[in-house]
Amino acid sequence: MQMRTQLVVAGEFPGYHRWPEAPAPFQYLRLYHSHMFTFRAYIAVVDDREFEFLELADRCSRKLQDYLTFHGDSSCESLAQELCRFLQSWQLRVASGEVLEDGKCGAIVYVE
Ligand SMILES: [Zn+2]
């Protein structure tokens, strides 16, 4: 039996963002509003305990919160892409990354 293993790195962070070009029915989104953003990433591994995922989750949370502070027009799509880029910068084999607003709707990015 062949098996593949992925570790899960997840967390949350509060933040503000806006959608400056939101269409008229959703113009309230043009103003800054807050969410509790949640994220989850799946990372391929070969061996047990290749990295410490709790520490990595904290780093991801701080990274995404900092990113949103300086990129307040960010969407869940761009935050999920940033999550994947951050994990790749640590030489990790990220398979996917997702960011949700208030644990409900958001985006998932698959890394080819
Ligand atoms: Zn929003």
C-alpha cells in the first residue's frame, strides 16, 4: 500500500481589509471592516516530525497579519497565495493553502 502524508498547519488572526472596487450591491465592502481570518495549509512530508507545526502555525499567523496590515485591500485569494509563498520560502512542500473570513467563506490555493 502506497501512502502520502501531509501535515496540517492552521491558525487564525484578526484583521481589517476592504474591497475598494466592490460593486454597488456590496458597496459596504469598500470600507474597512474586520474579520477573524482563519488559515489552513497542507504540506507534504516524508518523515515523521520534519518540522514543528505549532511554531510554524504561529509564524504563519504573524506573517499574514503583518501582510494584511500593509496590504489592506487584500482578498482571501491573495492572502492564501501569500501563505503558500511564505511556506515555500521555508523550503516546505506546500500542497495547498486556504484563508477564510470568519471561518466561513474564502479561498483555497493549490500549488502545482
Ligand atoms: Zn471582508
